[in-house]
Amino acid sequence: QVQLVESGGGLVQAGGSLRLSCAASGRNFNSYTMGWFRRAPGKERELREFVAAIRWSDGSTYYADSVKGRFTISRDNAKNTVYLQINSLKPEDTAVYYCNANSQILPWGQGTQVTVSS
């Protein structure tokens, strides 16, 4: 059974950094482009917002305009793990962060909460 487990969130002050991890299990994810998504407070009825993605095959990366230059996605193929380094955090980055295939076809994990105080 496919499982995605996110971790690494927390409460940080504006300008701070966090490193999120997404451990994937249950199948080989080498054929997927994996992504990070987020959902801000009060937007539970909305689709999760795309943040970043990385292709397993060649490491190509893609970012939402709002996070370019601050967030860095990476992966460890051997560990089936995707990371999101988030720097220069802003209060508007406050959200629950999730990983999934970029097509969002895998079962969602519970996410990891990132809270940025001003």
C-alpha cells in the first residue's frame, strides 16, 4: 500500500527556515514527478496549492512563483524521500504542507504544519 509521510514542520519566526521531508513507501517512485503542495488556514474547501516539484529521473525542478528563490526541492532516490528546504519564511507561508505525485494520484498523507509568526 502506498504511503506518504511528511515531517519537519514547526513554528518559526518570519525569516526563519525549515526542512520538510516526505518519506514514500509501498512502491517504486522513480517514475513519478513528485511535488509539494500546501493548504493555508481557512482554505480547507479549496484545492491544495502547488509549491514545487522534482522529476525523479533527472532532477529537474519546478516552483510556484511565490516561492522561487526561497524554497528548494530535492530528493534521495535511495531513500525514496523528497525534501523541501524552505528559507526566508513569510507569514503567508503558514499552511499544512503535503507531498504527492505531481498528478496528485497517490493517497494523501496527513501533512506537516508550518506556522510562521510575524
